[in-house]
Amino acid sequence: MQKFDVLIIGSGLAGQSAALRLAPHCRVALISKRNLEDSASGWAQGGIAAVLDSQDSIEAHIRDTLVAGAWLNDEEATRFVVENGRRVIEWLIEQGVPFTKDAAGYHLTREGGHSARRVIHVADATGLAVQDTLTQKVRNNPNITVLEHHIAIDLITGDKLGQADKRCHGAYVLNNRTGEVITIGSPNTLIATGGAGKVYLYTTNPDTSTGDGIAMAYRAGCRVANMEFIQFHPTCLYHPQAKSFLISEAVRGEGGLLRLADGTRFMPEHDERAELAPRDIVARAIDFEMKKRGLDCVFLDISHKGEDFIRGHFPNIHARCLELGIDITRDPIPVVPAAHYTCGGIVSDLKGRTDVEGLYVAGEASCTGLHGANRLASNSLLECLVFAEAAVSDILGRKTTEIPELPLWDESRVTDADEEVVISHNWDELRRFMWDYVGIVRTTKRLKRARHRIRLLMREIDEFYANFRVSHDLIELRNLVFTADLIVRCAMQRKESRGLHFSRDYPEMASKAKSTVIRRRLPARPA
């Protein structure tokens, strides 16, 4: 058994920023499913929203967040995040993140749903620049043990050890390269595993976004909330050779227009804010136009802004599109909506604490109350930073507890899988019916069909999990099925349309905003 003061599962912005804040004080283990650089944070193009301009205000940022979130947001959590925005940006600047500057200082852009320019960025590759800066520091820190190509299987809790408390004592972790399962003990565990975009057929997320932390925390007895709110990014590049390439929100923020193939604009007919409407409205509008007209895609046009402007503001998008034969200085970009962000997740308080003692969460895996029914653009990296800092503060302020001796992983009664094709087939089936039945527009009938399919898959996967040695693909599939089940169950509870959840059977928004909360009932211990 390996022992650490803090175990961090996930190596995106939340995980890395927490590790760097903890490292001067304690020994940290940082688990990464692939390389440190492979996370959804590194894919974020737009930037980080924070009140940095004298013409902006805390109250305006809070109001924009509440409006985008369809008033389901927790106002206390929203204020907490927004008020701490400037400080965490200053921390990133201290780490050396090279944010884009102009004559007035740092360049701030505006994105859909924002009433002011408040998105600080590094050209159109903010996440990559932030991640690269922090990754170098993480790799060079002697107090951070980085375990790349490792995936957490399950949390180790008091319940599983037959103890009276539910405390988290660490996790079982699979070394993907050797196939060995290691036991990591820690009095503090932080889940920073990101979202669950890979539960859908089309997504802007990296392959690592399989809902691992959400599923593990749910199995450990944590509440999970608002999983029905899956944000579909309106503008994912539509091209057979482009996998999950996002066309940043900032393209519309800087004047990009959505058009049909004949050049006709359609957003003004759907919302008075047109292309600057929040993502849920834009995604539904595109979905409506595509289905109404039988289209494969629509087009995002920024060519009218001129070549110098486009190359200066969107160098990476310009270069990638040019590789695919699309010159965005002259031609519109073919785009479709794609699953982008998981707004719900593991319920936490303002210190990042979950229902299980010693278990924390930060980033997309969490449900802090900030996003409500729809995330405001560029609030995600902000939430990662603020709650990672909050969790670190709470961890360092607590007394150290002893780690009990933990049982090693037992594979004595399992064998190697003889039909790996079962895993790939089930993965494909899950992602396809989630796209068809639990997508941008939903019905009760479709949700029931999805729930039926999920139950069948769960039985198959449980049987597979019980009889064969764990593998990376099996762990991810198991977590995706748990996460899909949570999404569908939350969606079936919501008898209204609000934010990202739109139901044809309940098209109106209820007068009172209420979260959907699900908790797994753990088996009672014998007296």
C-alpha cells in the first residue's frame, strides 16, 4: 500500500492547481489517466471569466450567471466564485500564464450570455497555455508524485471496510501499462476527474471524459445532483477528418454570425440576443433548423472581420481549419452542436467537501450550485480554480488522521476476459442511444427507452466486472453506464423545461426552481 497526505484523482486545472497549492505543505499523489497534458482543461479555447475591468462589476457577473443558469443556481455559491475570481487569476499570472495583452493591459473578450468584456484569455488556446504552465511546475515538484497512465477503480470507504464511519481512506488504482492494481491510502482524497461527455456519440470532450469521479462518488454514497443538464456546445466543427474540434464561443463573441447554406441568418428569429444568446438557446436553435430543413450542419461566418483580425484573435482555429481545407478568412465554418459540459455532478459545499468525510471534489465533476441549469461561458475554469483553492484550504486546516491498513485488491476469483468485443459493442450502443434519446430535445417516451437499455447494459457489465480482471476500457464503460443512468433518472424527475433540459412533454418552466438530487442507498451494516 502506498500512502500520501492527499490523493488527487484527475490532472486537469482543478487537480494540478490543487496539487501545486498543497505541495509546500504535504506529500501529494496525482493520478492521470493518460499524460498530464491530456485533459478537458487543456482543450478549453475561450478563456476564464472574471471581473477585471473597472467598467464591469461583481453584481453584473453574478446576474449574468443566474440568467444563463435559469435561476437554478445557488446564489451563495455563485457570489463565492465570482468574488474570488480576480485573486485566482492573479495566482495564474504569478505562475507565469502568458495571458494576451493589448494597449490597455490584458485583453478581455466577451462571450455569449455576458453583459461585459470579462473573459481573460491566451489567444484562442487558453486551456492549453494554462495547462502547459502548470504541468511543468507539477513535474518539477518533488512533493508531487505523478502517476500517469493510471485510472482509479473505486474509492475505499469505511463502509467497505465494515467500519462505523463512511470516511474515504483512498482508492484502488489500475496501472494501465502493467495491469497491476495498487492500493493508495490517504486521509484526504480530491476528485478532479472532469465530466462525462463521452457518454454521447458526438462530443467536444477528450476520450478521458467518462464520468469516473461522479460514478465512484455515487457508489460511495455521495449525493449527485442536476445531471440532466448536459451542455451541448453549439459550434463543434463538422468535418469527417476532425474529431471533437471546438469552434470557440469567442468567435460569436467577436462578431461571428450563424447562417444557413444560402447565407441566411437565423438566430434573430430565435432570440433577441441573436448569436450572443446563451449556449442552450443557440444549440436548440441550430438543432431546430437542422431538423426542420434536414441539414447535416449550419455555418458560422466570421470572414467579414478581415484576415488580420481573424489571424490575430483565432490563430489556432484558423490553422486547424486551414489544414482541413477551410479558409475561415474567406469561407464560413460548418458546425453542429455536440455534448460539451456536465453542469451537474457530485454535491459539494463551499469548501469542496462531499457527503463522505475526507472526500473532496473540484471542477466539472462537482455540483457546487454555480452553473444552475446552464453554465455561463468561461465560468468553468474559474470554478476549477476557486474550488480547488477552497478544498486545499480546508484540507490544510484539518488535523491529520491515521490511515488504517487497507486490504489489497483481490483478483483471486477472476480470469482474463475472453470477449473484449463485448465492451466495445456496449460502449458504442450506449453512446448512440444516449445521443438519440437523451439529447438536446427530450421526451418521456425516449427517456424510458434509454432507461430500459441502461438497465440491460448494467446487468451485462456487472456480470463482466464480477468475472473478469479489470481493464481500462471496462472501468470506463462501467462508469459511463452509471453516469448515463444518473442523467436519465434526473431527467425523468424534472417535469418542466429549464435551461439545458428541454422536454416536449413539459415545455413550460415551473414557477419554482428546484434541483434534482439522487443518492445511492448503501446496504445497512448488521447491528
